[in-house]
Amino acid sequence: MEYLAALDACPASTAARPQEDSDMPDPLARIPSRSARPGGLALFLSMALAPPAFAGPGDLDALLEEAVGETIAATVAWRRDIHAHPELGECEQRTAALVARELESLGIEVRTGVAGTGVVGLLRGGLPGGICAWRADMDALPVTEATGLPYASRVTAEWGGAEVGVMHACGHDVHTAVALGVATVLAREEVRERLPGAVLFLFQPAEEGHPGPGLHGAARMLAEGAFEPHRPEAIFGLHVSPNLPVGAIAAMGGGVMAAVDRLRIDVHGRQAHGAYPEDGVDPIVTASQIILGLQTIVSRTVSTHERVVVTIGKLTAGNRFNIIPATAELLGTVRTHDERVQERVHERIEEIAVGVAGAMGARAEVTIEPVTPVTVNDAELLIGVRASLARVVGAANLRVERPHMGGEDFAYFAREVPGCYFFLGTTAPGTEAPGRIHTPTFAPDEGALEVGLRGATFVLGDWLTAHSP
């Protein structure tokens, strides 16, 4: 969910080869334009609000429900396998190969190597209709696992010049497994032949970021043609949430995830002996004053109605106890939900850092790198998605949360086409979460896999049915 630098280098990719041209009929060639198709949001709602019907063998709801039940075990197995073999951003060779192999076995058209290790799969239904997309991220984090699970990660990798553990501490193993499960359900012959339109599956690398220059993750997938030649009309995705119990799903409107900026401040002082501070300019004291000053941005610059976070996560300076160093480096992050507020926060960071440093006799240089924009849920899509999810978990378990301050590069996809992103509860009911995301003890309850699989399947099924001619 967050941006972090990833591994500098990876072994050569072992991803499976793209599938040869399919000889299946192409129902997409018969799809009328969106403006020419009846239904749209109204039909999406009517499909989603209708209770599941199980009357006849031709009913799509009944077929989906049966297929979901028969796919749960495989989804759990995929998740455990991926969890035990985590890979950092743009190093997801094993995961990508697994994904490509499973999709190809389902008769889905597969492209590999998109954005380095990304996989794109096109599932064509047997009837004409629209195209929607489902996105799942695949990468893990440089975190040493401490869950004690029998399938816990024992993988290590080089990180920042040191050997560290690698772990799916953000639930991307769940995301990937659920997406494979959805593809399996929709690709069943009896489902597929009744399925209108197509689903574009996007298995994305490097959601957590990569230190190399240029584009990465979702932005790179788009730049390398993930939406071409079959451009979706809508995109959907989910993220695990230990804040919610298993069986609950949160879906809300507007900006659901924050814009993320990476902040660096270099403070230049003058080196001196620690016993004679008057001979130098202390960059550590200056950096400390800057940190304190930055916190006034939230409390004294920005409206109390706005959502803003300014966090310094790393302060680096010096190498000996009795030497005042010449420089100090601050690294942090800025989170906002409004572009105008974001611009104002950037201005104040520059003003405070440069001004405080100047007052201390030092000099400060500020670098702010935009990482992801705000993730915005499309208002019309959200109505239909909430109705579909209510059928799966019940209205009482469909929640609305405050906007999250975490960031997501799903935002790039949702800027290209209407998108909707929701949150899947992963904590066993009546218990405390064993760990939060990005921590060594994060352990989603596996009951969430069935809920996520069923929810995603019905969201896509309802949208496709509503957008058929």
C-alpha cells in the first residue's frame, strides 16, 4: 500500500511465455459502443440489488456461486505458496510465472514481461459486452516475518547493503490469490459461455515502489500498453484491512487513499569538535528544529477540515560521538487528499526548512518527489459496487471508513478509466488483529479469502451483465 524502495537488482526473469494467438471466437468484435448499449448504471444497480437466484442451471448467479465454492481451496493454496515465496518489486519472477501458468491453463490470453514482471490476462466471455479490469499487486516488502505460520517466509534478499528478510506484510499474496481465484471462476466453461464481454486481469509488480529511475508499478504498466489494445471501461481492485473483521468490507466514495510524496531535506552545517560547538554549525540541532517546525504545518497552516500528514521517518548524520558533522539528511513522507493543499504543504516545507536552517547559520535543500496521486473512487461505479458487495456480506457488514492516509498506485489506473477500490476485512471476528500491515506479525485470517473471492466475482459479474447489449 505504501511506497518503499525495492531491491536494486534481480535475477533474470523466468516468467512463462505469452500464449499463442487464440482460435476462440472474439465476442469483443461484436461489442457496440458504450453509448449504444442500454442499461449502464441503472442496469448495474438492478443486477446488484436483486437477490441471488438459484432457480435454474442457466442462471449466472447460481453458476458463479457454485464455482466460487469449488475454487476456495485452490485460492487458499495459492496464497500460502505465494506467501512462502515473497519477492520484492520488479523481482517477482516466480510469482509472475505461477500467475502466467495458471491463467494459460484456463485458456486466458496472457502477456508477460509488462513493466518488467507484470502479467496481463484477457478472459473473453462467450457473449458480447463491455470490458472491465481487475488489478492485483504481487510484490512483497523487506520485512522479516515473525508470524510463526507453517508457511511463513524464510526468504532473504539484499536491502540497503544488508541481508534482510522478505515478507508479504501488506497482503499482496491475498490480492494475487483472490485474482487467480476470480479468473478460475469466470473461466469455467459453463460460466464463460454465459459471460458477456471480457475481463482484463492486471497482475502488477512494484506497487511498493522501486529505487531505479523512470516509471515503475502501475504507471509503467500503463506506459507499456497494459490497457491496449483492449481498453477497459472500468477497473476494480481490493486491499486487505486488519481494521475490519472477516466478513466485513469497506467501500467509500471520493479520495479513499492519499497522495504520497517522498520528502528529503539535506542540511549543510560546519563540522567541529563536539567539545567546541561554537566553532561549527550543528546540522543535527538544525535538523531537529526543522522537524519540530514541520509539525506546525498540520496544526497551524492547513485547515482543520483537511487530511494531512507530514512524517520524518529517518534522520542520518555523523559517525562519531564527539564530532559535530558537516551534514544531516532527513527522509520523510507527505500525505494529502487535495492537490491545492498538497501544493501549499510543499511550499511551507520549503519555507520552514530553508528559514530555520538560515536562522541557525546552516543551509537546507528540499527535494519533494511525487509518488502516487490520490486514489479516487468513481461515484457511479461505487453505487453499483456497494450494491453487489451488500449481496455478498449483507448490508450490516458493508462499511464506510474515513479516507485512508496510506497511498496506492491503483490511482494511476483510476485516472485513466473509472475505478473503484474497496477494503477486505482480515481479522478473525472477536479477536484483535495479530499485526498491522507493514509489520512482521501481519497475518490475515484465511477466511477473508472466500469473502474476497466471492465479492470480486460478483462485482465483475454484475458489471459485465449490466454492460451487455
